[in-house]
Amino acid sequence: MTDLYDPNRRDPSRDEPDGTAPPATDNRPGKPAGHGEGSPRTTPPDPAPAPDPAHARTGADGGVQLPPVPDSVQSLEPGRVPSGGEDAERIRIGLWGAPRSGKTTYLAALPIAAMQYQRHHEGAWNISGMTPEANAFLSRGIDLLTRQRTFPEASMGVQDMAWSVQGPQKKSKWGIGGRRPNFVLDIQDAAGEVFGDGHPQQGQLVGRLARAQGLIYLFDPLGDANKATETLNFLQSTLTQLTAQVRNRHGLIDGKLPHHVSVCVAKFDHPDIFHPAAELGWVKQDAEGAALPRVPEEQGEQYFQWVCDDFRGANARLVRDALYAYFDRRRISYYATSAVGFRLTPQHVFDYNDFVQPVEVDKKQRLRSSPVPINVLEPLIDLEERVHRDRSRDRRANAWRGRRQR
């Protein structure tokens, strides 16, 4: 058996013949022999040894007592067991979509949408990073979209981020008190390719989505002209693995995934989809301010149905069918989303005759005006409210069951 090193054991090889320890010496170069000519050198005292359980004794109450710890190493307060559990109020939101659906741009636009929220609503939302890396992502995204007027590079892998999100005070039903949304957003910025079959990081990403309470799905209505089924393939691959993981944890509800879902029909600002949507009456324009065009919230699902049935075709209908098959339809909401919004005039007003935002400059896409995201923050607010409502209902149900058992 290997003889383990004991820091309290004396080294016999360094003992003097009479069994006493040799005098301490100082071999540091340039160190004077003493403070003055002929003055003796002093050495600092050895630190107090740690209490040895072998020398414990039994106290008056029958408990085992160790020798007293020196004051110099005593803690001012009793130590506590470190908490490894998750914050009960933490809300975890997952983000996924096919390659080139705009996930990284969506995340970069999120803090801008939070800052602009008070233009059209009461109160303000604030987003800040929980880590230096998350703050760097926020700052870099804002700088790219506002100052450099360009898009962030597509993600290359999985980047975990935690953002602190605070919202305005919400009034209660009785107009007294109310709550202020204050939660941590755990989100992953992942390349669309990670969601494909056989990718080495797919299992890691799907595991994160499985632990989420809410999901934001970016649906690209334009898609890839050369691969018409790409969106469906990446969606189906994720959903089958996600269902398997949740099922193995007994987390399915009536055979469906328990998540709340916000489906964001992306690239609302692109003329190839905006023109036909406007001509068919899906678009309503704000009466004041920048006169921004939007799809009314109450028509979000019908707009998605139109995109699937008439605009995109058979493969998009399969995307819709997959969402309905794996999730409870009552837990899905829909939004016409644009991460950068429309080009606005110098007077900051929408102009239907000249609204295209990105243009190519030196073989790179540039924004013509400062971004005004549309339905970027709203899906997140909606998810937070629905998850909070579920948790409140579950707490009331548990309290009621507890009273009945008593």
C-alpha cells in the first residue's frame, strides 16, 4: 500500500543525531543574516495545526468535541450548506428553428425591443446579463444593429446565456398591489444545424429544451428555395427527441409536451411576404407614432394558417401539423415577427413605398435605419405570463389538497 504523505509527520532524515529537529535556516538569496551586525535572526511562528479528530473528547452532553480552534481561523458566522438547487422562480425559455431562420438576430434585437417597449405601452422592460459573457453578447448585438447597422454572424454552436429580465408593475384584478415580473431567462443561442439528426451537440441542446417551461420557435416562411423540406426536417428531428426525453421523465400531459410555445413567423418585413400579406388584409397599421404595420394579436393564428395553407404550401402545412401533434394547441400563440423592423423615414414614420430595411453594401447586408423590432419582446412576455399563471394555479391546487388531507 502506498505510504501517503502526512503534513504533520516529522521527517526523520532531517533530525539531528540526538533526535532533535535541526535549526531553521534561511537559504533565500540576498537575505541578510539579521537586522543588524551580529543580531540574531527571527523566524515567524509555525501556523497552528488543524484540529486532529483523533484527539477528540466526549463533552458533558455526550457529543464529541474537538480541541478549540484558534481565534485566528474561527469563522465570524456559522457556515451553511451550499445550495445546489435551482431558483424556484426561474423561468427557462428555449429558442429553436431551422438554419438561417434568424435566431441570433432575434436575440440581438431583444434588448433593443425592451428599451423601445415604453414607446407603445406603459412601463419599461430591462434586460441585463447574469454573466460577463451574457453582457458581452447583449452589448455586441446592440452595437452591431444600431451603430454598425449590420447583422450579427450566425451561431457556430451552442452558447448558453442567462439574462435577468425585469418588467413593469402589473396591477391585480382588484386594482390593488399586483406583481412585477422579475425572472431569469435561460436561453441558448444555437446554430440551426445543431437541431439536425446526427449532430454531436443535438442531444445537449434537446436536453436544455426539455427542461424549459416555454419555447420560442422561429418559423421562416421564406425558407430555403433549394431545400423545401429543410424546416420540417429540423423541426421533426427536434420534436421526436424532445418527446422521448420528456416521456422518459414522465412529463407528458395527455400524451403531449407540457411546454408553452410562442411561434414567431419571422421576416415579416421581407417584401416577398409583406406585400401579399398586406394586399390580402392581414396587416393593420398603427394610427399614431411611427405608423408601424402589424398583424393584430388576435389574428396571429389565422395569419400562421394562411402562411401554411396558401403562401408556403404543403411542407409548411406539415410543420403546422407537427406542432399540433406534439403540443397542446391551447398552449401555442402566434406572432408576425421582424427582428429589425421596417425602414423608416427621417421623420421616423413608416412609408409603404420605401420600407425595405436591409440593403447590400460592399457584399454585406446593412440596415438603412435604426432597427425597430416587431413582436420580439411580446412572445417572451406572453410566455412569462402563461408560465406564471400555471405555477400560481398549481400552488393553489397543492394548498387545497394539503387542507383536505389535514
